[in-house]
Amino acid sequence: MLNESDLISIRREFHQIPELALHEFETHRLLEKKIKKMPQQFLTIREIGELPTALLVKIGGSHPKRNIGYRADIDALPVSEQTDTDFRSKHEGVMHACGHDLHMTVALGLLDYFANHQPIDNLIFFFQPAEESDNGGKFAYELGIFNGEWNVDEFYGLHDNPDLPSGAIGCRNGTLFAGTTEVNITLTGKSGHAAYPQNSNDMVVAAAYLITQLQTIVSRNVDPIEGGVLTLGKITAGTIRNVIAGTARIEGTIRGLTQKMILHIQKRVREVCIGISLSFDCDVNVELNQGGYLPVENDPTLTTNFISYMQNANNVQFIKTEPAMTGEDFGYLLSKIPGTMFWLGVDSLAPLHSDLFDPNESAIWTGIQAITGFLNERMTQNV
Ligand SMILES: CC(=O)N[C@@H](CCC[C@H](N)C(=O)O)C(=O)O
């Protein structure tokens, strides 16, 4: 069986080979390599042709009453790692800045445990591509991969949390994560010579005003008690200092804990863009709902059961958490299959998505102990 040192080494292997959504080929191969080293008596590996970097693994139970699913996302982010660790990313411009390397390692630890200790129920592990973008979970579900003998009766999954103590389990009933909408805005004016601004329509200036006005939506049009987020994470405009940019592109994301709030922010984004179009006499094209994620809604019954176990387990530090404005495409799977998403504390000084993100690896072993304990308890229950 894998011990804590083995698992930390595995995490570091994954950390060095981060890959973007739907391009997790090296990661897929490493997952397969690790899984094939485990006892194969109860274990079945399934490839998915239309989603080649995904992996499904079933552990056959001794007296199965249900199929319990566990999901780990496997993709990374376009971030240039700035940590000075000796196992930093070998893929320039790509980093596991959201801790999905740690998610995979916890899942492998669980899989290894149950490959060595046959569970009562069937367990189905889903190593999922494309959480950060491209809706990997929804794509997989719509392929029908959970049909037939691979159906999942209840689904569990975690996300690492840099603000919780290492190894702590955080959770709440109801909404855990926000819903999201990706925002793409293209401004089209008229390019020209830097020395003759009167003959052009400068989209750098229009974009600057647009961003400033968009950032009044949350501060002036949203109930601060309910909250909402509009982040404009990427802007591209211009090619060189002495050419006036005829186009600009802004990419961002909307977050809200209710669909009503998300639609309200979407409406204001469109209205502000119309205003800029008029005031700068330019075309402003707005694309919304690209890759939007549903809020993560925890199933009341299963989550009450999960929280009850974690609150009473001797080896678990449980923390009841507030809703978060992070998105997670696990929200789609939980809209189809009841289950629970929860946090695993990793005590990182740098936040998620930071180029200095550095989770405490002790969380891996602690998390695996807590989750195996919960799953073993769950499989003895007749509800
Ligand atoms: C846990 C986490 O960081 N999730 C991502 C999900 C991204 C959703 C989508 N691509 C968007 O940007 O809205 C997050 O940024 O919260």
C-alpha cells in the first residue's frame, strides 16, 4: 500500500507535468501507470474514447448496495510558476495553481486503500479533465459515461482550500460554490497612426473606460449583503506603441450564489457595453454564458450525513464553511447525481490561482484518512 511519503512523491510528479484542459495526456498516462501498480483483484479501468484524457476506475464491492462515485479534476492553469520549489512545473507557462495535482493524489490514495481493502459497495473513481474551462464534467456526463453498470448513485469530490488548516475538512449544506458565467467582449474601432488620433478610433481608451464602468456594477448595482463578482482577468489590445489599436478584447467571469444575481449582473454588463458603444462610436460585441458553471448545490440528506461523520470523527478537524464565489463544474454533475462537495484545507500562504500557490502536503494523508473513514462508514449504512 502507498504510504504518506509515496503519496507526496506522486503529488510532486503530477505537479511537474501540469497540462491545460483537454490536453492532460501526460497526466493521463501517469495516472494509468500508478493505478496499474495497485492490486487489480477488484479493480477495472475504463478509457473514454471521446474524452481520451479522462479515466474511470471501478472497485467492485463485496456486497454492493450502491455505486458510490468519487471525482478528482486533473487539469491545470496557464500560470507561470514562481515558487522556488525543486519540483516546480516543467511545462513553461502552465501550473497546478489550483491544487488539482493534490486532488488527483488524494483520489489515488483512496483508490489504493480500497484496492487493498475490498469495499462493501462498488466505488467509481472519475479522474476528470477540463474543470477550469470547457465544462469537462458536463461533457463527460452527456457522453453517457455514467450509464449502465457505471452509473453513480451518489457523488463526492473535494477542492483544496488555502485558507483552512492543513487536513481540515470544510463543508456546508446547500450552496457551497457560486455559479459562473464567462464574459468575452470585443471592441472594434479604427486603427491608425499614433500621431493622428483624430483619424482613428482608439480602442485602448474605449476598453479602459469600459472596464472602469463595468467595475461599478458590483459596487453600485449589487446588494452587498448578497454579493456578486465581476472579474475582468484578461485584456488584449494593440500591437506596438505608435499604432492606435482598432480592436480590444476583454475576458472575464461573473460569479453569483443565485441564478437571479448572475442574470442581474449579465444584464448590467450588456447595458454598460451599449453605453460605451454609443459614447465611443464603436462596436462592442458581448458573449456571455460561454462555459458557465452551475452553482455547487450539496444534497441535503447526503451532506447532512457527511457533515455528521466529519464532525464526530476523532481524526478530523471539521469546519463549517460559508458559500464561496469560486466556481466548480462539479456543480453540473451534482445537478444530475446527488452528492457532496467539500473543502480540504491546505494552509497555503498564497491563494488559489496564484503563481506562488504552495499547498501543505500533509493535507494529503490527513484527507485520505478522513475520506476513507467516511466512505467505510457510509457503506455500512442501509439508507
Ligand atoms: C475552484 C476554481 O478555481 N474554479 C474555477 C472555475 C472556473 C469557471 C470558468 N472557467 C470561469 O472562469 O468562470 C474558478 O475560477 O472559480
